[in-house]
Amino acid sequence: MPIDAAAALAAPPHVRELAWDHQDVLLYHLGIGAGPPATDPRELRYTLESRLHVLPSFATVAGGGPPGVIRALSVPGVDVDLARVLHAGQGLRTLRPVPVRGRATASSWIVSVYDKGTSAVLVLRTDVSDAAGPLWTEEAEVFVRGEGGWGGERGPSWGPASPPDTEPDQVAALPVREDQALLYRLSGDWNPLHADPGFAARAGFDRPVLHGLCTYGGTLKSVVDTLLDGDVTRVGEYRARFVGVVYPGEALRVRMWRPVAAGAGGGPVRVAVGAVERDDAPVLAGTVVTYG
């Protein structure tokens, strides 16, 4: 059996050392679409090292190396074809602002394996700490087609979560450059699904698709810029489910609903992202940004 749930859950944490600096942060910000207009002070806080603010979603690529969706496939008990794997969702909780330069230790392990019948879902948790203490925790949800049916726990529903049925409080445009995936992959996600047309076809797509984590980062930037006046330190938690693909060159629409009664503590903000040219076909759902 390609997925041995018991072996995956029993595997010890994988520990690795992370290191990053301003160049990694700048590259990440450019990869998720920061920059234009190049002289705008609101963009320069993401693209100029002398005034750099780190978007919390940089945590998903800090230190380089493969993303969580790939690291989960190297866990004992997991032996699957990469072409059958999709990134289902991502969660992030920041405990302190992510520094421009840092060295930290990351511990990753499988916390859940769900049997969806015709597919399986793995949840990989990663805790990151530096010399001053915990920095962030993230969870990557990995969907594996054709690997369910062993009678395991089904887990939570993986269907798309509907956005609120009221008009959004804010709407932002999120353009995706034609070369966006080629730039974003330089931050460490070398999955050929995002660059190689032949591999994309084998995975069932007409052409390479954008990294889910690229859309994830660009969406958080839209929320921070639109609702938090660019203050990246206010983000506490951020989670999203990837329910549709994005093709490089498309335009996305980010709809945001403020909390009904936020009070002094802020969030959560509900967010939905859709592809404009495909009648707002859902891309991110169940998306929440909690801030303070």
C-alpha cells in the first residue's frame, strides 16, 4: 500500500536548520507579485532592503528547500507519484514577526492521515524556533489522488467553503504575470507541474499552473495592503484551502469581508479568491486572516 498511515504517523520529526536574509525575502515578495508600481512607497516596503517589511507568508519558503507538500512525501510510509499530488490547503500561525534575517530550527512531522475513499490527505505540521524562542507554526494539507480506501479516519470535510452571502467590504485586483510561476519557483518549489508543459499534461492540466502558495502569498499581501495599511506585524493567523487552479497570465479578484464585531483585537477577515476570466471560478476558499 503506497500510504501506510500508521508508519507515517509514527515517524519521528524531521529536523532541519533554516537560514535566510534580505535577498531571500526580496525574491519571495517579487515572486508573489510585489513591485508594480516600482516607485510606489507601499510597494517599496516589500522590494527595497532599506525599508523592508517581511510578509508573514514568507515563512512558507524561509530557508529554501522543498515546500511542505513535497516534504510530506519523504516521510516513512508515504510512497506516491508526484503527478497525483495536490496542495490542498495551508495554515500559518505567527508567534513573532518574521525577521529580515534569521537562523532557526524547523521540526516537521505528519499529524494526521485521512482516508477520503478515492484519495488520501496528509497533514504535515512544522514548528520553527530561533534562539529567542518559537517563531511560527505551519500546516500543509496534501491531497493524494487514488490513495484512499483503507478504512481509515475520514477527517473533516474537504469541500469548498462558501463565502459570505453579503457584498464584500473590499475588493482588490490580483494580477498574475505570465512568468509568475517561473519567478516564484526560485524560492524553492521546483515541482515541474509549475513549469514543464509535458509534466503538467501528465498531471491532467492543459498547461503549467501557478503554485498554490504563490496565490496564498499574493492574497495575504492584498489583505495586508487593503485592510491593515501595510502593517505585516498585525497578522496572527492565516489559513486557506486551494480549491481551483490558477494559470499564469490570469487576473484574480480578492473579496474581503471584515469581522462583524472585531473590537480592539481585530480579525478574523473572511476572504474569497476567484479567477476573473473564468467567471470568478473559486481559487481559494475557507480563507481567513486573523489580525490584532
